Amino acid sequence: MELGRELRAALRGGRQVAVFSGAGISAESGVPTFRDAQKGLWARFDPMELASPEGFERNPKRVWDWYAMRRQQLQQVQPNPGHYALARWERLRPGLKVVTQNVDGLHQRAGNSDVIELHGNISRVRCSLENVIVEQWEERPDEVPRCGQCAAYLRPDVVWFGELLPPEAYARAQEVMATADLVLVVGTSALVQPAAQLPYIALRAGAVVVEVNPEETPFSADATFSVRGPAGVVLPAMVEAIAD
Ligand code: BJW
């Protein structure tokens, strides 16, 4: 893929590199995104029934089963060339940081060493009352597993609508954005707050911010460069440009 001369120069110039990623980077691994009207995770389900504390209260079993199904699906998928390009980028620019909204752990599996998870991780489970991480639980066909200490329901360790992001992760993400000189915004619809504010912190601090997405987003017009294409094609071309 052809990248313009100015963009190549901007990419090469980045020393403190940060990535802000969303579901789109995992799409080519076969993990469905959320807001794709045809094949997204929300296409058949109401997000507030599956990803909110109220939805969990109304029907804990439905929510538990949905996450158990996604956890199982994740065992079948692998990082894709987009994830691997970012791991290579970190080898070329040590200190590169990934701030992700994804809960799938694919950046870590590809080899990035500093990944800040804003919305949790689907592989972890915690007590819904005391928030303690639980390492082992038994899947039962007819009921939601319960905490061995207090008997409250277990829940996935992810951030649902109306919940606060993990404060340390969000504070660190803000710091990363404020100190980067190059930020790649990859595969996010840039609709979900407060995460969608992060690229603006980078812009205000003077960073070059490059969006990679096959579709236009609300952030596209503000990005320094907006590259239309799938992450699995665009990111390998970009990392090649800084390597040669
Ligand atoms: C490709 C590609 C390829 C495709 N290559 N790209 C107004 C009304 C009601 C609520 C609010 C409101 N304003 C703000 C709020 C609050 C709410 C919010 O933002 N809602 C908006 C939807 C309006 N936010 C919250 O509730 C947050 N908490 C909060 O604000 O706390 C304060 C508060 C407390 C009390 C009351 C109110 C406020 C928490 C947000 C938590 C989000 N959680 C989820 C679920 C995580 C667990 C799970 O996985 O189930 O996080 S929702 C979902 O959206 C998930 C994602 O991380 C997040 C972002 O989505 P993302 O990653 O951008 O994916 P998509 O699908 O949207 O986009 C994919 C993109 O990829 C597209 O652009 C494609 O084009 C692109 N793409 N193929 C590159 N090959």
C-alpha cells in the first residue's frame, strides 16, 4: 500500500509512540466489532441488556452466557498482521504504549509489552459485590457461578455502560496521550466516552495523530492524517515505512 511522503516522514519522526485501539483492529482476527449494523455484536442484541449493570441485574444468566460464549470464541482466534505490526513497531521504537478499549488480550498475545486496558479483560472474572478477581469457577448449565466467599454472582471483569473506567488505567492513558509525539488511532468508532477524548489530549499536546479506519468517524476531520483502510493492511505498510 502506498503512503504519502508527508505521512511517511511523520511516522518516521515519531519517538514517543502511542496507539489508541478499538474493536476494528481485531476484526481481521474474526472478533466481531460492536457497531457494525450487519455483523457487529450489537446487530442482534440490545447493548443495554448485555453490557450494563441494569441488564445484568435483570437477567444475569443471559449476560453471563453471552460473555462465556465470547470467551470461548476468543480461544479460537489469533492476533492478525495489524497486531503484529504494532509489536514490531515497539521493537523499532522501544517504549511504545498501547491504550486499548479492547477486552480480548490480542495486543499482549502479539507481543506488545505495555498495554493499558481501559475496558477490562474478558478472560478475567470478578465478584459482582466485592470486585475481587476470581481465578477459578465452575460453568453450570442452569445458573450463574457465585463467589466462594460471599455467594454474590460472578461477572466478567469488563467495564459496562454507566460504570467508571479503572481510574489508574484511565489516568495512565491520559498521561500517555499527553506525552506522546505520535499517536495511532486504530479501529475505533470514537463514539464511546470517556475513551473517545484521549486522542484530543494528544492533539492539544501537539502530537501527530494518525487515524486508521476503513470508515470515516467523528474523529476523522480532526486527525492530522486519516488513512482509510483495514488495520491488517495499513499498519504493516506503516511499520515497513519506518523500518527501511
Ligand atoms: C476497522 C476494521 C479494520 C472495522 N481495521 N478498523 C449519552 C447517553 C448515554 C450514555 C452516555 C452518553 N454520553 C456518554 C455516555 C456514557 C457512555 C457512552 O459513551 N455512551 C455512548 C455510546 C453515547 N459511556 C460510559 O458509560 C462509560 N462510563 C462512563 O462514562 O462513566 C461515567 C458515568 C457514570 C455513570 C453514568 C454516566 C456516566 C463506560 C463505557 C464502557 C464501554 N464498554 C464497552 C463494552 C466492554 C465490554 C464488552 O466487550 O462487552 O466497550 S461498549 C463497547 O464500545 C466496548 C468498546 O470498547 C467500546 C468502543 O467501541 P469501539 O472499539 O470503537 O468499536 P466499534 O464497533 O464502535 O467500532 C469499530 C470501528 O472499527 C469502526 O469505526 C469500524 O469502521 C472500524 N473497523 N474493521 C480498522 N479491519
